[in-house]
Amino acid sequence: MDVVIERTSTLMYRETCEAPAVVALQKEKNDSICAELASRYMKTPPRFVATCARGSSDHAASYAKYLMEVYLGLPVMSAAPSVGSIYGNPMNLQGCLFILISQSGKSPDLLASAQWARENGAFILALVNQEESPAADMADAVIPLLAGPEKSVAATKSYIASLSTLLHFTAAMSGDMALGNAFNRLPDNLDKALSLSWDEAVEPLADADNLFVVGRGLSYGVALEAALKLKETSSLHGEGISGAEIMHGPLALIRRRSRILMFSQEDATRPGLLELAEVLRGKGAKLFMAEEGAPASGRLPVVPGMHPAAAPIAMIQSFYTMANQLSLARGMNPDNPPSLKKVTETL
């Protein structure tokens, strides 16, 4: 006899619901750390930023790229871990702020990359959930994620904590009051996001074999994360893609009843995503868009009026509750994905 799992009883659901309290704790504990780092870089600004991460943490790094390039005016590159951990060739990283993002702080390739970056002149900033970890010990500065224990294999609250930490840090670095207020209001807005239902998308996605997950700019990172979670928890092949890129070769894959999930924040990327949505629907795709607006078929509700830099964080919160339900609808257990474990060690 099959065991029926209630959607609110999974670790994935319960840990997702802890995210608002985690962000509130970050505000309390990390304000002074972010202020000190901001003071340091007001005196000696970095030449550029490099991020280093894997999996969900790398999707947080994609968010960091748009966030920091838009609000700090600094170029942000993604450092391929294997350049430091395997090739190990010298590189001029003088004046580089090297941001290592890791939930466990234990992955060997990330540790080797951080050591390589330090030897090449970078300042290492670690964003880690486990403060007592090799990555934290190696770093020049640490901003703890403060997500607490996360037992579900699929990262949820620790990913949200990574995004909110990046928002907190960038707001302090930029001195942008609107950005700071967006971070301060984030716990309340995450609570609101938990109450929003994306149930409309569950049944159509439950019998899908694959789909595109689309974002652009500040929502691109959460599109990548959503696609990964569909793979992990539902064995559903989701491909995270930029709304700009899908109009090239991938458009040829769109057929009648193709499934598409799209994230759209209220900023300069929105007109292009709306135009893309019309093209995709015109080709017969079944499209669900997380966006502001009155209730309508295919529109997944979001918290209205959020700053565009914070809105994707609330969107992924709503997505996680839907992904949890989708996994169960496909006869799976989101807490026990096949072939996966919590800490993945690569070289």
C-alpha cells in the first residue's frame, strides 16, 4: 500500500516556511558585518567581483551578477571552480572581491578555488551556512547565512538566505536606501509569498516530460534554481533559460502544449518578457507567468509592489511550495530525491 505524504509534512515544505524568520535574523545579526565591509570598500573599491559556487549556490551567484552590476556598477564574473582546483594557473586577481557561496563550506573544489584566488591576490568573502567550516576558516571575511540546519536534500531556505544576504550586502555597499528598505521588508513579503497559491500550475506540469523555465535580469538566477528543483524533486527536466536567449535556437522546440514557467519582475526587462509570452502562447505553449496583475488564467500570483531586486526572492519562495506539491503529485518524495545527497563533493 502506497504511503500518502501530506504536502505540509515534508521537510522541503517546513524548511521553506522557515525562510522569513531566517531573513529577519540576518537583519539582526549581519547589519554590522555588512556595514563594516561597505566601509572597507568605500575606502578601497574592488576592481571587480568574482563569484565561485556550485548548484543552487551558483544560481544565487547569477542573481549577484545582475544585482551588483546594476546597483554597484562593478563587473561580476563567474569563476569556474576547475580553473583554480584543477588547472591552477596564475591569474591576476589583485583588487578582486572573490565571493565564495556555499551552504556547507566543505566542497573540495570550492575550497581549492578560494585558496587559489587568495594566492593570486583576491580578498575572499565567504557566504556560508555552516560558520564552523573550512571555507569560513579560509576566508578574509564571512557573512553567515544563518539558515540553521537544513535536512531536506533540496536546498530551499539556504538558497533564499543566500539571495537575501547578497541583497543585504549590496544595499550596504551601494548606500541605496530603496534597496535597503527592500531588504528590511523582505521577511514580511516572504510571509505573504507563502500564502499565495500556484496550484493552477501543478496538474499541467505533473504530466509534463520537460519544460523551459524563463527569467531575465534579476529573475534569471531564480529561473535556473527553479529548473534545478524540478529536476531534483520531480525528475522533470526543466531548462533554465534567459528570455533573451529563447528567441534564438530554442524557439524551434516550442510546440503546441509545450510547458513554460516564467518569472517577471517589474523592471526594464518586463516589456520584453511580455512580448515573448505572446509569441510563445501564439505557438500553442501552455505558459504560466509569475507576475503582478489581476487574477487571470496562467498568471501565478506574486506579492505586489516589491522592489524588483527583492521580488524574485519572494517568487522563488512561492515556487518552492508549488514544487513540493508537484513532486508529490508525480508520486515522488521531495525529501528523498533519487541518487542525490545533501553535500556533493567534486574536485
